[in-house]
Amino acid sequence: MPKIVLEGLVKRYGSIEVLHGIDLEMQENEFTVLVGPSGCGKSTTLRMIAGLESVTEGEIYVDGNPVSHLEPKARDLAMVFQDYALYPHMNVAQNMSFALRLKRTPKAEINEKVGAVAATLGLTPYLDRKPGALSGGQRQRVAMGRALTRDASTFLFDEPLSNLDAKLRGEMRAELALMSERVQKNMIYVTHDQIEAMTLADRIVVMNAGYIQQQGIPEELFKNPVNKFVAGFLGMPPMNFLNGSISQKADKCFVEGKGFCVELPPEKAAAVLAHSTQQVTLGIRPSDLVYDLEAAATSSLSLSIVVSEYIGAQTVLLCDCGGQKVEVELKSTIPIDRSGQLRFAINPEGIHLFDQDTEVAL
């Protein structure tokens, strides 16, 4: 499969620049997920790769060949849209075989390909049905099946699960992961849902305001975000942020703020002192706070519970820390006294620090 390279990719609509020189390499047989909030430029990037949007500046390379000047049909790419884009007057088999019939592929070959893809996606019983007789999940599988029958080198997905309910999204994520393993093709997937990104991607590309913020394997981005935006975007519930200032007492280093004082482990303290910054943001994921009434005051947070959300095996506590919001994720079986101040120990490996001005990780 070809490697896809974006080099200095810029997109302007009149005087408004929405992509600011994107550089990105997508390797062979890689499931790459472009993730970010609405308006960050991820769908525009995908549509430029597909040839549905023109390139203002820069170049797109497929297997070393520039393709920005080529029509979509000449790029050997197949796209799955958010709204399925099925032909309502055609049945499932006809929708899936449409591109092959346009190319005048022999009927026996069409039947073989449609049959194989339908079996892979569990669509065999529905081949004679029209889209109006299918559920949302079945329609999305037909849209994916239509792309798969083309046998393109790369599959592009533009938020394909956003129209589905939560349960069906979970099922379709699993189907997508299995499909990726079976077909062994390049896949570029756009979503605003960080759970989809974390569960599906070989590599995540986090975008914001037309820039790539960070890219890498999901675990690396989750554990070592390069800035506050990435840290807050990946993870559910999201990371807590507490503004404070650096102080030193004897040979120890602390982050102090309204309602808290947290001692930093030696490696975190060294990182902060090396940057010579005083105003920092302390980042702690909800799962890195542990209910512990006997925890040392300098390695814990004293919190008052505002709201408790029971979600089955887990309970999420929305708490107050000196006027700043803090969420805590606990097992629902842990008994909690919801009145008064509670102390939560901090996992020292889960402490993140960011410069308050630049929001860059320290």
C-alpha cells in the first residue's frame, strides 16, 4: 500500500486561512485518525486528500507521486461519508456494486466481490433491501461495503459514526477495527470523538485551529501530551486543571494555588525549575486521584463534593477545590462520605505541568 504525505498543506477560503501549512506522513497499512473539535480543519484536510477540496498551497503525495492536480477518481481512494450517501432507489447489492458497474466490470467478478464484502460486514441477508428498509448501522455498513468493493488503496472516513446512537457506535467501532485487520489497507479517519480516536487508531493526529498539535500512538499522547489542549482533549472524563504558582521550601518544590498545595516529585520539580517559570497549571486526570483520608497533605487534594454521577461500575464526582472544578473517577463500590471535605491522594506519575502563558507541557 502507498504512503501518503502532506507537505506544507494550506487551505484558504478567500482571505480566511483554515489550514496553516500541514505536514504529515501516513504510513502503509496504517489506521490514522484525525481528531479535534469542530472547525479545527480535520474534515477539510480529508476532503483535500480525496480531491473534493482544492489545495491552496502545498502538495499531497501518494506513493511519492503528486496528486493535487488529479481528479478524485484518479487518486485510487474510496470515501465513506457521514450521511451514508446511498442511492435510495437501489438495493444494497446495487449500491455496493455501483462503482464496479461504472467500470464495466464483468458480472461474475462483481457478484464475487459484493458477496465477499457482504459476508465480511454481515450484510448478506440484506442484499435485496433498499436503504429505506435498513437501520442506521446497516446503512453505514453498506456505505463501508461500497468503498470496500472498489478495492482502493486507501479508505477515507468522514465522521462515519456520528449519526448513530451510543450503543451502535460502540458496535460499529468494533466492526471497523476488525475490518481494518482483515483488509490491510490505508485508512484515514476523521472524528471529533476522542474515544473513537483512542480505540481505533494506530496513530492519532490531534488538530486545533488549523494546526497539528501532536501526533503519535494513542498511549503516548495520553501519557505525554505536549500541551494543555491535547491533555484536555484526550481522556474521558477530561483532565483536571488547577492554576497555581511554584514555591520552594527547603529542598522541596510545590505547586500552590487557592485551596491546594501539592509537592512535586523530583523529576517534575527538575522540569519546572529548568524552565524558570513561576505560574503553572497543574494537570491531574480523574483516575489519578485516590480516595485516602490519611494521605499526606502535600501529596493530596482536599475536595468538597458538588455532584455525584453514578454510571454503573464507576462513579464520577464533581468537586470543588478552592473555587476550581475537579472531577474524580472512582469505582462505585468505594464507600464515600459525601458531606464535608474529603482527601484524595495524587498518583505522582499522573502529575502534569503546563506553563500558564504558553500552555506548553513542562
